[in-house]
Amino acid sequence: MAIPFERTCFVVMPFGPKKVGDVEVDFDAIYDTVFAPAISAVPLPAPEEGRLEPRRTDKDFFSAHISQAMFEYLEYSRAVLADISGLNANVFYELGVRHRARSAGTIVFRQVNALIPFDINQIKAFPYEYTPKEKARESQELISRVLSESLAENALDSPVQIAVSAQRASSAEMQALLRDAEEAIRVRDLASAIDRFERVRRMDPSNPFVRVKLGLLFKDEERWDEALALFAEAARISPRYGDALREQGIVENQIWRKRSAGETGEAALRRAIALNPTDFDALASLGGALKRMGRPDEALQMYRKAAEVSRGHTYPLLNALKLEAQQKGSLSTAGMVAIQLRKAAASLEAQVAARPPYNAPWCFFDLAEIRLYLGDGARFLALIDEAVDHGNATQFRTFRESLEMLAAKVRLEHLEEGIAKLREVEKALG
């Protein structure tokens, strides 16, 4: 039987019941009720006719060996949807094969509380929910929209192909430097990573991806001017490089915040959002910029949008809660908000328990804040202590200042004690 690969969307996901965290999930039901209907609703871009067709190797009724069929799907399918929920080894193997095979048409999804491993956390993984029915319908709409935009844009989305493309035109020395830089990042030797990327940048002046990598390292070290120059240059070289524009806007706002001069970051962040309306990092960062610019109503709108797009990511969710509390003079954590907070807390507990912790120190700060809101003051204070080995003075100051704005309007048990503890840590870290 001939397979119409030109209109096939191959689904890479676990089969049957599997654990995601502590919850057993029926992935076959998710395929039948969420993924397959969403894929079938996607029209092929004009002038082509017809719609995408969902495929999964265990659903095919022909005599081919399942492994052979799987490799053919990964190599030739128009699109691949990969669900990394549950950190299934087969899924990651197939995702790697696809990224090596095709430069575009690979879209990654994950359940809302599923972790993204450090090794692939630079890949956009869209969150989805499968219960209740209303959330499943919203997820279907999101999946259909992302697939439609992916088909229309046909943009480079494979980190493997990005690296290979950069290396094909480079010398053996450049390839060695890029490998050394990535290994240095893995072991947190940032000075060595910066040195290697700097050398590659000088050897390949037109490569925007190396500039962003280097800029992120400077950003981590709070070398704001150097980071900004790299992000702006990457965006100039590749005007549709949304990640470069987002990072440019974030750093511009940091500089504006410190010096009250230069660009506020708003323009670059809005350009990033225009390129990718589902980039919740850009939406939430714009919310932060607007808040610092004294535009709380607009900031709250951006935080809410970011929380919606990300299906309840803690950063926009918590910032929206704080802004609402400042406006109303009270903190509301009842009903659906309490459910969202408990779900977020379960995911964050796994992040702080990981070795190394995932997204430290922010996972500690977010979990501490949620525990405060849920009335667990002891855990709130303990998490501040646990974060000490994973953050710097600027990060502790950012967390403290956000809590101080809340404390100006709302009284919560242990809040003032936590602020005092943060101030002590900030002073000790210098």
C-alpha cells in the first residue's frame, strides 16, 4: 500500500497506558480524541488540496515490519508531531532520527506538567491538556493552528540541522570548537563556552545562531551590553529569528530598568510575538516590561495571555496573580486558581528535586511563592534557603522586589519574614 507521505503527519508518542510523573495516562485515548482529530482538521497550504492525515505505526494495517515503517515515516512524512510527555525513550530516539532526517516540519508537544529535559530545553514544546473535554477541545485547536502555521512557514526547526548547516560550511576547527562549547555548557564551564563561541563567531561572521548562543551566556553573567549587541546583530542578520528578537527585548528592558535610558524592549518583544504568537516567554517578558514602565493594565493582559498560551506556566500565572492583588488589595487563590497552583506545584517539586535542578533558581522561587499562597509558610521559607546554592544576588533581588510589591497591598503570614530572608541572602551573595 502506497503511503501518501506528502500529506502525512506521523505521530511519535508512547503507546497504551504510561506514567507521566505519578499519573497513569492512556496515550491511545489521547491519540484518538485529541491528536488525530486535530491533525485531520489541518488543510494543506495552497495550491495543494486536501488535509493532513494522522498516522501511527501501530494503527497501520499492512504487512510491513513496524520498525521499517517507522523509519520511513520519520524520513518522508510531511510533518511529525512528537509528544515527549513521560520522557519515553522510544519517543526521544525517534525525535532525534527525525531531526537528523528533516530540517522542518517537526512539532513537539508535552502535557502541561511534563518536564522538558535539559538536553532539549531549547526546543519549543507546546503544552496541551486532554481533560476535561473543554481543555481537550482547546488543545485540538492549538495543535491544528501550530501545524497549519508550520506547514505555511516551513521554517527550520531542527536543532540538528541548524548545527549541521553551520558546520557544513565550516572548518574542522570550527566543528571542534562548537562541540567543545556545548560540552562546556553541559558542565557549566561558562568561561570556556564563551571562549569557544567567540572564536567561532569571528570565523563565521554571518551565523546568527552562534550569536544567540553567545548572547545567552553573556545574559547569564549579566553582561548586558555585550548580550544586547549579539542579539541585535542576530536579529539583523535573520529578521525572522523570533528568539533573537525576544532576547533582544528582554535585555533592552533590563538595561532601561537599570539606567533609565535606551530602548525599553517593547518594540523588539512585540516583533517577536508577531512572528510567533504562541511564544509565551515573549508574552510574559512583555508583561514584565510593561509593568516596569508603569502600565499595569496592559501588563496584566500580557501575563494572562502568556498563562493561557502556556496552559498555566507558573511565571505568567504568578505575575498575573500579583498584579491582580495589587489592583484589588487582596489575593484570590480560590476555585480554578487553586487547582492551577496545585498542578504547578506538583511539576515544580519534580524540578527542584532534579539533579541539577531544572531552571534554577526560578523553580525554587516559583514553588516557594505557590507554597506561600497555599498557606505552607514553612516550605516557603525552606525553599528560599534551598535556592541559595543556585542563584545570584540579582536573581534574589528580582524575587524579593516582586514580593515587596505584593506586601505593599496584601498581608500574608510569613511574607515579611521571607522578604527579610531574601534581603539577607542577597547581601551575602553580594
